[in-house]
Amino acid sequence: MESLLSCAGQVIPPEGYLQAVYKHVHEAGGLCIADEVQVGFGRVGNCFWGFELQGVIPDIVTIGKPMGNGHPVSSVITTPEIAKRFASTGMSYFNTFGGNPVSMAIAEAVLTVIENESLQEHARTLGEYLLQQLLKLQAKFPTHIGDVRGVGLFIGLDIVKDKDSREPNPQLASEIINNMLKKHKIIVSVDGPVRNVIKFKPPMCFSRENADFLVDSLKDVFTSL
């Protein structure tokens, strides 16, 4: 499962949740797989991997898109014991481009930039700032913004019909993202079961000036509703 549930609407699991999940899975003889494709590589700020926020150690970790910063490269990380068990089944894995030197050089360069430019710490500090600015936006438009949640540069804006019922409002969410593109040339998208959560997972190089422009643009769109 995703260490933080992005496709479900930028959901942050409560403290101890993954510890309980992993415990039950292991007791049943299963393996725990952490999907870090959207939340790994320092995006959550406080940790390099999302699962670290929950104090768990997965049996398998899958990583992808951010590993190549746009270049198609991904990886599966596991223990020697699990890898041996897979090999012992007689099944084989083949990938024409797996482990090619171009992809490996790009992935190594991405890791180097994350470390040298302190992008994990940047995600933490800028994420805290952006979250606070979005909470101020919620205070200004409480009828339409039911919740602001996130950690680091992984944030969701819950768009609702009214603040009391918190009933999702996917139509309004769609109108907001369309106006953000038309009026301000900013591309944002929605997620969640009914697609009412506006998600913010910007590039790790996102700046404070970018964050201010984003929030000011949102404020303009909300004001015009």
C-alpha cells in the first residue's frame, strides 16, 4: 500500500496505523509492500521515505517516477531472503532495458541533487509554509474548504459543499482546477474516490515565491466563485 494515500485523496494515516496493519499482515503470513512512487525521495520532509513516518520497515519497497526526474526508471527493493525465495520458484524476470547505464547514471544524478541541494529539508520547511498559507485560505473560505492536510510537499485541499456536512463537491473542485489553468496558467489536479481533493505535489525545487503565487491564484479563483 502507499505509505501515504495519495490516490485516495492525500490521506495521512493516523499515528500507529501502519504498525497495526503490518502486524496483522505478518501474523497472517503475508508480506508488507510500501509503494513509495509518489511519496518517497524526501518529499515528506521529515523523512526520506514515507513509511518512516509510521516507524515501520516494509518487506518490499517499490519506487518509480521521481527516481529519474522524468526519465523512465524504477526499482524494487527487498531483502536477500525474499529475493532468494522468488528465485527458488523457478520464475524468471527479464527487462530489455533493466539496469542500463543511462538510466543508472540518471538515477544516481537525481540522488546526488537531492542530497547536495538539501531538497528533503527544503520540502519540510516549504511544506510547512505552504500548509500554513492554505490553512489561512481555508479560514477565509470555510464553506468550500473542508480540510487542509499534508506533510512536506504532499498536501490535499478537501473541497466540500458546506463546512458542516463536509459532503464532497467534485463539481466545484473541477471548476477550481479549470479556472486555475484558464486564469493563471497553473496546472493542478484532483484525487480521491469522488475526485474532490485538490492535490499539491509540486517539484522538489518549488520555491516560496511559487507557493505564494499558487495561494494567491487560489484565493482569486475562490473569490470569483
